[in-house]
Amino acid sequence: MDWSSIEEVRAWKGSAEFKERMSRVQNHIDKFTPTELEVVATAGPQGPKPWAEH
């Protein structure tokens, strides 16, 4: 899934579907620590590779 805002993430986490899925996950783990991360940088194509055939 691709969310465009933290509000969308929190809405998903509050949904019945998310809670049901997380319940299934937690049946298989000893400990879970929820985390919300923020993208601070991205990387993309930087031109042809020096070894690429032209």
C-alpha cells in the first residue's frame, strides 16, 4: 500500500481489516513494537552504468 499522509496510515491502522491482520501476525511472534517511519531521502536512476553496453 502507498499512503500519501500520516493520517491515511493511522486510518488504516484503525481499520477492522488491519486489526484482524495484525492479530494473525501476533499469533506467530513473541513481541511486537509498532513503529511509524518517515522517508527522509530516496534514490533513483543516476544514468547509465559504466559497464552497460551501448
